[in-house]
Amino acid sequence: MSFSKKTRFSDLINWRIKVHTIDNRYFVGTLLSFDGHMNVILGDCEERRIPNKQLNANSKDERNTKELRRNLGLIILRGGQIIDVTVEGPGPSDPSSRVRRPIKQPVAPSKSKSATSNKERNPTSRPFYRPPK
């Protein structure tokens, strides 16, 4: 896919992007969704940041700065915090490959009726039963 001025943000769904925020952090993850306020949902996200102590002390020498990384997983970034969005590369070729655990099938409700009717049930079995005073 080539990028031009006419490339829409919606064309980047399932692509790896890097988001720079106002507190000088970078979030790298797979773009899953966004809205009109530029709120962004990233999957398999990783946070990257340089601590303020290193920024102030090593502003002249960038070779000694160490970038801290933290795996976050699924996150939502507020659009007001975002400064810049950069494309890192295409996402996984198979989107289901990012799911790490098998998805359980829903349990179907049983079709057998209870032996007791509503009138025969014990009133104390209700969730918020208060005995009369």
C-alpha cells in the first residue's frame, strides 16, 4: 500500500502505528478502531518512554539514553492527548493470530423446566429478601 495525501486513517485499520502523546510517551500497536474525536484503540500495544531524569541529564548525548518499554496489550488513547501518528508497518497477515487463547463457545441454556413453579419457591431464595418485622 502506498501512502499519499489522500490516504485515509480508516485505511490503516489493522496496521502497526506509533502514537506520540503530549506527555512524551510513544505507544506502538495495531490500530483496531478510532472515532471522530481521534480516540484510538490499539491492540498488542507497547509503551516506550525516556525518563525525565535522562532527558534532562543527557540532552547533549543521546547515545546514553535508555528507552523504557512496557507491554500494555489493549488500550484506548484519548484523542486530546495525541500529538502525532506514524505508520510503523503492516499488521499481522492473519488478524486471528493475535488472539493468544482459544475463544470459548457460549453455553446454550437448558430447555428443561424447573420442577417447581414460581408460587412454590421459597421466598428466602430471592436476592434481596428482607423478613417482615
